[in-house]
Amino acid sequence: MKRRVLALGAFTAMAVVSCSKNDTDAPVPEVDIVNVLSETTVAQEDTLFFKVKASQGSTFAWTVDGKDAIVKDSIFKFVTSELGEHTITVTASRNGQTATSHEKIFVYGKYKFGTFVLNEGNMTTENGSLTFISPKGIVTDSAYYKANGTELGNVAQDLYIQNNKIYIISQNGKKNAVGASFTNDGLLVVANAETLKKEAAYNDELATLSWPTHVAVLNEENVIIRDNKGLHRFNTTTKVLTFIKGSRSAAKLTMAVSNNKLFAAAGTKVFVVEPNKDTLTIALDIKASVSGVVKASDGNIWVSNTGSPARISKINYRDYSVIKANDITVGSVSAGFGATPGITAKGDTLYFSGAGTKIYRHIFSIGATEFMVDAKTMVENANILYNNIAVHPVTGEVYLNTIKAYGLDYLINNTSVFNFSNGTALTANYKNYTNFPAGTFFTCNFK
């Protein structure tokens, strides 16, 4: 009997030693981060989801850039406003053993990719504003104000993005057309194009301008501004404003930039301006009223003109020769009273609406034009087009901004998005975000 007890005791002791040895030699837990959305780049303030694939019974700890994220769960939501590269790490622990896994994520500015709608605002009562639509269709209203706590100038008119900076011009700056003073950032605002954080603002330096309406940028020393007098070259470094001789008839229309040259409509002509020059390079005579000047995807220039016949021409940006011109016999390429071009282009396909709600498509290579849709038949209160339509250079979707009417009915409005790739589809409609929209601007048009 005693022997059996002793044997049992010996067996128990051996078992304890064996278990203790197994604990010491326990395998290191396996661990891996699973990127749920399979995205390694993300806009600031957007969210990515990660989960752990690890040995059963493990516990977890997450860090971001070496700092404790205070998350112990197997699922981690990553969101930040800090730009640049970030390292996400999860540590799995089991039986005193640990293992880690890492994931690199790059965060870019919230406004780097997407669509801006610039709003004039009511010229007698409010400043301009900026609406942003993300690629996922999320709308940020008053985006510039939310980024800075200050406002754009009175009657914001145009914007341009160059070298990761956004330039926004307003007609009246800090004093409206009837002399009332406004609190805002002035005539020309320069901000970071990804975050909209203000970098510079100019008002007194541009005091000699007469109702500036459009801006385009060759570089920081050659910011071209159009006003009632013509074209001016503003050097943001020296803060010197210089009139460009011969440019007095420059039209109140969006200007185009291609291969470091600026192209501007001017009655029956297209003006060309090059960097550091105070005179026009050329005034190209179209011999008909120019209604739009737009950069083509191959670097050449689309030019539309009204008259008999109305035409869309493709101009060589090097020698300014006409590559090809097509007559337009269906619809209208007029820009109307708008300050944006009467045409908009994606590749070889151009759209126009004659400043109305009826959209037409022109395939330039074959010279064919067809009616696509009257927005009124698909969008409630789409009564008045306010500035002209714009086509997304990647998706091919056509955006148009409409208001119900003038008076207070401008507050009833739509930014409508149409897809014509397979019939006619209204893919999105954003209601009541605009305040007299000066234009629609796609960030990828400035790459």
C-alpha cells in the first residue's frame, strides 16, 4: 500500500515537472493583421478596419506609431487627422509568449481627391463658401470655414489647384458691391489643397483689381487673375501685380492651363500667356464668339464658339493650329450668363447644355451629337441651371447645379450627377448644399 502511494506521489511530481516544462516551452502565438478593406491609403478622418488572426486564447494590444492605442479587442478601427505614413502594430500574448504584426498605412488630406462646388453666396448678405463631395459621396458643407474658422471673400468666383495649393478668388473680397464691409479672408486665398488650411491671403495687394472673376496658376510667381480690365500677373512672393498688355477683352470665363501656358477666351479670340511675360504670346483669332476654353486630355485645347455655325475645335497647344473643327447643329454650346465654359470634356467626349437643363453629348472623333436628358424630367426643382455642367475626367459622370428660382428659392437646389455609360441614370443628387454655385471643380483635373 505504501509503495503504491509513493509511486503515485512520484508520478504526480513527474507530472508537475512535465507541465512546468511545457509552460516554459509553450509555442510563440501566431499573429497576423487582416486589413478588412484591403486599403493601405486613406483620407484623413476616414476609417480603416483591422482584425487579428491569432492563436486561440491570445490577448491583444494595439499601438499606432509606437503609442498605445488603448484597444485590447481583436478588432481595431483606425482613424486620424495626421497626414503621412503610420505603422499599426498588434501584439498577441499567450502563456507568457508574445508576437507582433505590423501594417503600414499612408494618410492623405481629406480634400485631396473629390469634387468641389464653389459658392458665390448672396452678395449682399454673406461670404462665399466651399462644398466638398468625397469619392464616397460624403458631403462636407462650408469646408473652408470648417478647416480655418474664417470665411472666403464675398462672391467667390473661381478656384485653381497647383503644386498642392488651392487658389480661390472672390469678386468683392472684404467689401461687397454696394460698399458694405464683410469679415473674411479677402480677394485671393491660398490654402493647402489637401487640408484647406490657409497658407496666405491677399486683399490690399489686389486693391486695384476691378471685380476679379477668374484665377489660373502657372507657378507662385505667375498667378494669372482676370478682372474687368483684363489679365494680370500676380507674384505671390513679391506681392507685385502686373497688367498683361493687350489683354483688355479677356472674357468672364474659366481659363485653361496646359504645358505651362495659359489660354483665355477673349471675344472672338483666345489669348495665350506664358510665365514671366507682361504681354500676350498670341491672340488666336477664332473669328466667332468663344464660349469655352478647356484643356484636352492630350494637352491640346478645346475651344467652343457660338454663331453660324457653332463649332468645337481642337487647337494644338504648341503652334496654335487648328487640328480639327466640328460643326454643332444640335443643341447649343453657349455659356449663357455663366462664368464657366459652354463645353466640358472627358477624352474625346464633350458635353454641353447651352446654359440650360438639356444635356447633349458630342463624340469628337466621329462628329456625332445626341441629346441625352433634360434634368427637369428626373430632378425635382431643377428649374434654373446656375453656371454650366461639368464632366468628371475619370468616371465620365456629368454634374449640374440647379436652383428652384431666384429670391429665397435659391436655397432649394440640387447638385445632380448623371451617368450616360449605359442609358441615362441619375447616380446621385445632393440637395440644398449650394449658395449660388460658381462652378464644379474636380481635383483630378489639376493633376
